[in-house]
Amino acid sequence: MKATGIVRRIDDLGRVVIPKEIRRTMRIREGDPLEIYTDREGEVIFKKYSPIGELQSFASQYAETLQKICSMAVVICDRDAVIACSGVPKKEYVDRSLSEELESIIEGRSLYTHKHGSEKISVIRDGGSHFVSCAMPIIAEGDIIGCVCSVLHHSEDSKESKISDELEIKLIQTAALFLSRQLEG
């Protein structure tokens, strides 16, 4: 843990303001849930809470199933990073920050499909070797939780899988809705 040199006082309602610089650096947005930890030395630690992170094992199994049955490379992420994937190198993607373009898709709250000839959107911030083919945000109880994406390798011009674009869209929408229901239940 490193010191920032910033000191804040608790107000009469027990609130403390997290400085704008720290919120910007840590990518904490208004309404983001924070988990609170304490230790015996009196430290209080705030950590960004990822509801979809609670389902990481389940999300991994879902991604692996889609890849195995449909030969579809799948990435599942929370609002900040990839939490599960299948059909792509896990070391290259898991726990990596999302690209700004994918974050915009998630914030848009609606289905995205890549149009042939349009600019390719990378999954992760530092590029990676895959781009988003289809993406559906995961929305639980009105809150954006994350996203399910089918992805293609940058060298591919079209999908080599045997599924149609329509089926790909339905599978991604189904995965996003199913995961949202798991969080609501």
C-alpha cells in the first residue's frame, strides 16, 4: 500500500470524500460499489467491488461451453477488466483492462455487432490479438455489471465457425441475460 499524502476529514454524517484524482486514476465512477476491508492495525481499505467477479468460476464454465459447442471464442468482463475467456489465450486477456471502445459499448447498454469493413474494436486496452465481433452488456437490477463478447482474431476477415451471425447474437444475448439473472437471484 502506498501513501498518497492526501488527508480528508469525516463529516458529521460519517462520510469521507475520495479525491477526484484518485477516483480518476482508479477508474471509480459515481455509483460504483466499493467493498470495505479493515485490519487489526486500524487500516480501512476500499476496493472496487465486481458483482460479476463473484461468478468468475461460473462465467468461465459458460465461456468454455460456448467455445466447445459453438467454436466461438468468448470473453466475459466486468466494467473494467476481463474476468473469464475461452478460445483466446487466458494469459493475454484475463485481468487485463478493457479498451475504451469496449467500455463505451458497455456504457451504451445495447447490443454491438461488428460490421464488415468498419474499424475493429480491441477487447483490451493494450490491443491484444482479438477484436470484438458481438457484445452484449450484462445488466442486473438496472445496473451495468459487465459484458459478454464473442471475439475474432485480428487476422480473420470473417468467422470460421459454423454458426450464423443471427445465432451468434442470440447466444451472446442469452449468456448476458443468464449471467444477469444469476446476479439478481
